[in-house]
Amino acid sequence: MDNLIVAQELNKVYGSKVILDNINLIVPRGSVFGLLGKNGAGKTTLIKAMLGLIQPSSGRIDLLGETPWLFSDRTKERIGYTPQSDQLYSWLTIGQLINYTASFYPKWNSKLVEKLMTEWEVSSQDRVGLLSEGQTQKVAIILALGHEPELLIFDEPVASLDPMARRQFLKTILEIVSDRDCTIFFSSHITPDLERVTDKVAILNKGQINFTGGLDVLKDEIKRLRITSLATLPNDLKIANTLSCEITDHLALITVRGFNDTLVADLKKRWNAEVTVEDLNLEEIFLELNK
Amino acid sequence: MQKKPKFYFQIHTSSGVPVYRQVMDQVKTQIALEHLPRGTFLPSVRQMSKDLEINPMTVSKAYSLLEKEGIVEHLRGQGMKIAQGPLPKKHLNVSQENLGPLIREVVTKAKQLSLGAEPLHKLIDEEWEK
């Protein structure tokens, strides 16, 4: 099985509100997949549908080859999940909570858990109920890693972490994917984090996927053209797949999707213009796609 | 003690240039500058991914494209060996092009501050000497 998550024409509707609108998504084995979207885009709903925590209104979704709300116990063992904010048993100490969680799994890597606790500065004696939001998130992530799942799903794992802990989280992710066969799916709106560790991304906007595929492909596909022409440029410069466009007399700034060298050559010739191609980072691309 | 990366790579993950291309460009630049002589090995995918804190798939992609271009050669169990002698200096243009947008930004800033070309050159010279 090469694709661990496959969604086809997935929809989720609450009353008259469309939360997920015809989602098609493939997460190949071994990838670090980032789901990018602003607040309210539908990221959490999509993740819940993947895990069988909600039923889609129509369409289908497969995770590890099974339909999520019919997961077998064997399949559940292969998944690790951290929700956006986790309700952990507040009266336990971290050590007790870890032992309790470990008891549910046939295999549990205590060595890994201890290593992570040291690296993430989490103490087993501390009481769960007294932890800060960030500390709670760290514990929740460690709990999802202990049984060494094949598929890890994190909903906004870094949202309440400080920069040091965020960096530590990204480092841990990279160690996991280099050390063993593991696929990681996480949602975030912190673009530099996604840029650092993901190889595939999906951009979710108002319940629709605007782009899904390789992060490199996305960066190669969307470019900003700076056109300086000797002639005055028309206000409605027609270029296919324009995402945004600003024109003042001789200068035009145009962001296009589906960039290629022929386009540049054409523009140069047609407008007797100088054209420079500017690369955009993920944040800029994200903003352009959400315009 | 952690082993220091043997070669100097600097990746800007938030640059618009895809990370795999930054890795490729920098390998080429270092070959052109004779920092990486023929026969030396590139760091392993794992090591490179760890040192630069980037996805191992990205490093693999850069390495396999370099292999396709005949710049490195994959030796089973040993790694990626630099297969070519010093590359023609034209590969340095790649990094010069990257400087374009940065220079434009500096010049724009200087103009906003009504700083003339002469004082700007002086500032660059000072920075250079550091």
C-alpha cells in the first residue's frame, strides 16, 4: 500500500454550512505532509474525518486501507494522533499518565519516551493538571509517539509551543522519518515550519483544496513577474492563470500560477519589456492563493 | 560532541527557491570554487538532513538530480562521490542571480533613506572587510 490516506470527493455539511467541499487528497507512504489553511478553513474537520471521529456527508476516505469509522483495533494501533487541545487526566502525574497510556498498547518504546521527555524538558513527577498549555501539548505529542505508529496525525502541533519547543518538535519529526518507516500528517498555519520539514502540502481554503502536491512543485509553479515595459501597459493585461496583478503605466507586478519560460519569452516580445521572475516563499504563495 | 558538517551549506527554508534546488546550487558552487574536489563524498542523506534540519526526501531529491546531471556518482554502500573536476565557473552565475533581489532591496532602502551611491559603496566595502 503506497498511499496511507486517500480522500475522494469528500464533503462535510452541517445544516446549510459547507465545511469540506469536494476534497481530493493523497498522502503517500513516507511523506511528511503539511495541511495549510487559515483559521476556519476546515483543517480540524478534515482531520476528524480522517480518523473517523466524524462521518463525512458524502464521498469516501481511506486510511491505511480502511474506512475510518470501521477501524479495526489492529489499525488503530498503527496510528498516533494529537488533537489541537487535548484533555488529559489532570489528577495524574505525567509519569502515571504515560504508564496508563502505555498499558493500552502491546508494544511501547519506553526508551524513546524517556529520551523525548529529557529533550523536551518534561518531568514525570509533575501533575498534568498544573501544566501550561504548551507543556500539555508536549506531553500529548509524546503520548502519540510512544507506540511507534506508522502514521502520525497532528492537529496544529506547534500552535502553543514556544520557538525552542517548536524547533525541537520539527527535529523530532525529522529523526522519526529518517530512522524508520513513518508517515506524518500535520496541520499548521505557521508556514516556515511547514517549509522546513514537509515534502508535500495541501492548501485548504474555505473547505476547498487549492493545491495539493510537492512543496517544490508549488514553488516552481507560482511566481511573481516584474514586467518593466517601454510601452505603457494596458490595465487589463491578459495573462492566463493570474492570481493577482498590479499595473502602473510601465510597470506590472503579476503573480501567476503554472509558470513557464515560454510565458516570459512571450511577454518580453509582446511588450518590448524586461521581465524578472521572483520566487515566492510559502507564506507569500499562501496569501496569493487566499486572495 | 556532535560531528560538525564537513561542508558549508546554508539553507533558507523561507526563500522562494525550493530547498532541493538550494542544495543542488550550493553543491555546484562548491565544486566550481574547488571546495569539493573530485572524488570527495557528499555527506549522507541522513547526515545532511540532520545538519540542515530539512526533510531527508528533499536531500535525496537533490542528490538524485545531481546524479542525473552526472555531477555526482552513487557508489553503493559508500555514498555520493563528486564525479567531476572543477565545474566551469558559469555555475557561479546561479548564486549571482540569487543576489539580484537582495541587492535591489538594499538599493531601494538606500534610496528611501536618501543615501547616495557613494556612501552605499562605502558601507558595502566596510561589510566586506569584516
